[in-house]
Amino acid sequence: MKNRLPTLAEVADVAGVSRMTASRALNNQPGVSRAVREEILRIAAKLGYTVNRTAQKLSGGKSRIIGLVAIRMQNPFTAEVITGAVRTARTAGYEMLVYSLVEGVEPQPSVTHLLEHIADGVIAVLPYSGRYLKSLAAASVPVITVEDGIEPLDFPSIGCDNYRGARAAVEHLADLGHRRIGFITGHESLSSARERRRGYLDVLSERRLPRDDSLIAEGDYTQRGGFDAARKLLSLSRRPTAIFAANDDAAMGVLSAAQKLQVRVPEELSIVGFDDSPQAAQVHPAITTVRQPMQEMGGSAVNMLLAMMAGIEPASPVTTFPTELVVRGSTAPPSGPPAKRSKSSRAARTER
Amino acid sequence: MKNRLPTLAEVADVAGVSRMTASRALNNQPGVSRAVREEILRIAAKLGYTVNRTAQKLSGGKSRIIGLVAIRMQNPFTAEVITGAVRTARTAGYEMLVYSLVEGVEPQPSVTHLLEHIADGVIAVLPYSGRYLKSLAAASVPVITVEDGIEPLDFPSIGCDNYRGARAAVEHLADLGHRRIGFITGHESLSSARERRRGYLDVLSERRLPRDDSLIAEGDYTQRGGFDAARKLLSLSRRPTAIFAANDDAAMGVLSAAQKLQVRVPEELSIVGFDDSPQAAQVHPAITTVRQPMQEMGGSAVNMLLAMMAGIEPASPVTTFPTELVVRGSTAPPSGPPAKRSKSSRAARTER
DNA sequence: GTGAAAGCGCTAACAT
DNA sequence: ATGTTAGCGCTTTCAC
């Protein structure tokens, strides 16, 4: 623990060359003879030398580090994005460092300064709010945001098609024959939440399904929020036969609530979520959901960042990934006494 | 994005002082008149200046950054430890940066070099295997490990009392009157898993409960592993009336399996987990578990690291936190036809 | 191919 | 109370 880490100078000394030669050899740059280069590499390995990337950055070079800020890195969406980003970054020879904001702990005035000093580029997985946007736009290194919702802003960002995803979810339920479809909202301050709600409402009116505001319950993208909202919906005198939750965490809360209230899923209640988080596939019944390719989105963020670092601005600031409905055990045609099935249930069968 | 970040020199220039004076003012060091100090602070704020902590570190000072390496930062144990660590670090004026290893992606030869170059100390949340231990022991900055299992090694580490925790879990089931208690193991390469198993076996023999190897199923601390193991246990001709899973993820897998096989919990099957992960409280029924204070453990790691950075070695290398049984809905006395209740169920009542 | 000089942003140590 | 010098580990630029 008191050991100093080996430096370039030490490697150079042992090899009997200048630091520049050692630097070139270790960075795969031309201008070093084969023999000398190999000798240097051997010595570096023996000494356990690793370049100090912050010194590299300080001296005007690249650190080959990508920074990532996230607000709650354990939430499934963020975690998956990070995993995808780490994978792609490492493959490209970059390391990745995460700066995690924790609720209730005041961060730096600028959430990116720390990473800007260290990294060559920054990925922000943050709710796309004005609070953070300013510091992102003024950054000294390329920044790209990954969000499950994208405002049409002039800022490089990656997201998914929330509106169509939500439509697919509700259409699936309608196709199955459901007519009373509840909705649990996300954080309405997020555009993803507003888009998903819009998708829900549009399908309702297109299919001429009754729009009943009591079927819309406030959620906040958390499991607990989904649980509470579902309790409300399930205690209505005419309760919904299906619930579309704005994300998988909330959908899992719905499932818990149903189990607690002894409402059988999917027989008495169908549930659809959004995200395709790993957890959603693990519960029983597994949750039908709208998949967004979170790992790919993280990987794509890295690739775009790499391009931006090379001076290539993205063709379009906003990159939208398509979503895909994943049908699992939590959805089925309605079957309780209140449901009247007719041609709608036949439609379901043809579609699937 | 092309903006350079303001530097100390700029602040000093605007204030018309030397860089040293600016540095002293910004770091709350003595030797600056009140008036000058306030002026410098004002200017720094206006310019949006933030100190470059890597330059601070490079120049021989402290970066006031704590690094944390973790192997899968989204697993509940790690995530909770990180949250606790971030909270404590920020409170102490430190920033925290996470280096996340991802399965299937080869990391640097030394997993800590990168962080050692940046941080003043490193917290490792890694399986305590020889693979990583070497680089930790040889680090250039203080390192402490947080693990759900601790080998008795001469290395600063924080863990919990897995053996007693496991005992409490199994005793709880025995007290309730269960006699056929299954166990789903963790990764047997981890000492936490071996300790929990030992606790299980010891209680079995102390209580003179039948030891039946078919009641022990291999798990790996994952939900999927718990699911598969539970399927095996639940398809035995004489299946257990209770299952103790080596952690909460596995316990949630057991719950899924039970629900899939229409085995009612807790009426026909009691389930106990380990960790008290947030998720375990959110499912239905909520899972009885052995709580280990993960956030506190993370915070404690930061505090000990801070002390070590100040030259104070921990009194004992190993810090063990106590565990606590948290009884929730997933456990109840056995009641199915196979169970014969007698004095054991009475014992349960007296104890609880 | 190889090396010397200068400097990135900052702070100890030593001035004044 | 304030400034100067030197140097952290590295890379750029410009020699040879």
C-alpha cells in the first residue's frame, strides 16, 4: 500500500531509452525499432506498468476514458445502459468511469466537471431536465445523453420510440379483447412518461374504447408506485381487466398488488410493462412488455461519442431506437364475468 | 463543447493575484486576507471554476476522490453498498467514481491501477478471490474490500456475520415447526456461501432435523439459479415445507418457481432469503430475510478508508457487521398434509 | 529512429 | 499575507 506505481520514466530508465521512446512504444506509435519496442513492452509488463491516463489527459492528450453520469445507477434501465456502454467502450480500448448521483445527496454544482477533467467524453443517463441540461451543453468534451425519453432538443441524445411502444402495448391488450384498460403513469415530468401516456390515450380513442379517467393512476416509475396505483385501480367497483404500466418496475408492483389482492394474472388481470428489464422476465407470470434495446443504446452512445471525439457530429441530434412488443405470460384475453367477448377476441387471435 | 474549462490561473489572473493565493483561498487554507479570499471565491463562482482534481493529485496532493471497483454494480448487494458509500463520501467532501467490471469483458491486468491514478483510496466490492486480491494488496493507495463474505485474511475488509445470519434463518424455520427445510446454496467459491451453508447444517443437526442431501440444491446467488434449484426441490416426492435460499435474489427465484408450480407461499412453502435487498420487500408475499446493513457497510468502508488515508490503520483488519432476521409474509408454520405438528409448532409460538 | 525542451493544472516548499 | 520555483507523469513540438 505504500508502493508507488511504476512510471514511464522508470520503464524508460530500465530500458535505457528516453521517455519519449518508451511512450511511443507503449502507445503503438511509429518511430521505434522493432527490437527496442519489444524490449520496452517486456519491461513494462515485468514492472507492472500502466499508463497514468490522467497525466496523459493533462498533457494535452486523450485519457481513453469515457465518463458516465447517472442519477440512480441501479435502476434497471440505467444499469442495462451502463452494461452495454462498458462492453462497447472496453472493446474499443476505452475505460469507463461512472459518477453516480444519489437521491438526497447534493452533487457538485456541475455534475460533469469532475468527469470532464478525467474523460474524453461523457454519457449522461439523466432525467432530461433543465437542471442538468445547462451543464451538459456547456461541457468541454463531447456529451451525449441516453434517456428513455427525448425532448426534441438540439442536443445529441439517444432514446427509444416511446409513443409507438406504448401504442403496441395497448393495441396488444385491445386485440386480446380488453375494453377496460387501466394505465399507470410514469413521472409526468419526463417526456418518456408523457409519450407513453399519449400512446395509451390515442389507441383508446382509435379503438373506441371508453376513456375513463378513473382508469388512469399516478405512478412514478417505481415498483412501490406501481403497487399503490394498482391497489387503487383494483379496488374500483368496475375494475380494469388489464393494466398498462409505464415501465417494468411499476408493472412488477402491479403484479405484487394483484397477488396480494388475490387477483389472478393473467386470468383476471392482464399486465403489460415497458423496458424489458431483466427482472420482468424472472417473475411469475413473466411480464409482457415493450422492449427497448437498452444495452444497444448504451453501446450506441459510446460509438457516437467516439465519433464526436473524432470531430464527427452526429447526422441528427436525436437517435431513436425502435421498440418491440414481447408477449409473455402476464397477458391473456379477459375472462371474468364483466367481460363480454365477441369479435374483438377473434381479432386478437388473428393478430398473434 | 469546445469551451475550455476555467483554470486556476484564469481565476488568479482575473483577481489579480498569484495562482498560489487563489489556490489557498479556494482550498480554505490560511494565509489569505479575508477581502482577497472572498473576491477570489466570487470570481471562481462567476467563472464556474471547479478544481481539476486529477491535477491536484498529480502534483502530490489529494484528489478528494474515492474509487470503487465492483464486479456487477447492479446486483442489489453491490448497489446498496455503493449508495451508502456515495452518501458518506459526499458528506465528507469526497467524490466517488465507480469502475464497473462486466462479466465477459476482460478488464485491465490490474483492476485498480486506473483508480489508483485518480483516487486517494479504493473500495473493492469484489468476490474475494485470489485473482483480484494480489493487485489489491499491492496498491499504491489504501484499499478496503466490502464483501458479503470474509475469509480470515490479513487485509482490511468489511463483511457481515454470515454464519449467525444463516443460523437465525434456519432457526426461525425450525421454530415455526418445519422439519424438512431445503437449502439453495450460493456460489460455493465464496466464503459467504460456505458460511451460510455451514449455519444451515449446524442448526439442522442441533435441532435433530433430518439431514437429507436431496434437500440441498445448487444455486449461484442469482434469481434464475434460485428458480431452477427450487424447481428441483419442489418436484421431490417428499418436498420440503420450507426453503432457505442463500440470498434474496435466489429467494425471489424460489418464489417465482412456487407461483409457477402453484405452490402457495407461505401456506405450503415458507421461504427465507438473505441480504434484505429492497426488492425482497416488494414482492408478494414479502420475503422473510436476514438483513445485512449494506448501506452502513458501504459508509463504514468510506470512513475506514478516510482513516487509513490519514495514516490510521484499522484496529482489526476484518470488520464484521451483525445481521438481523426480518420476518415477513413468506414464512409461516407448515400446514400441508405431510406435516405433523406437535411440540415444535408450540415452540414456534413461544419464540415469536 | 531517437531525444531534448516545454508545458498541461496544480500544489508543496521555500521565498519575501 | 503573498509570490516564486520546481516538479507530479505524461505528451506535444521540434530537433538531430
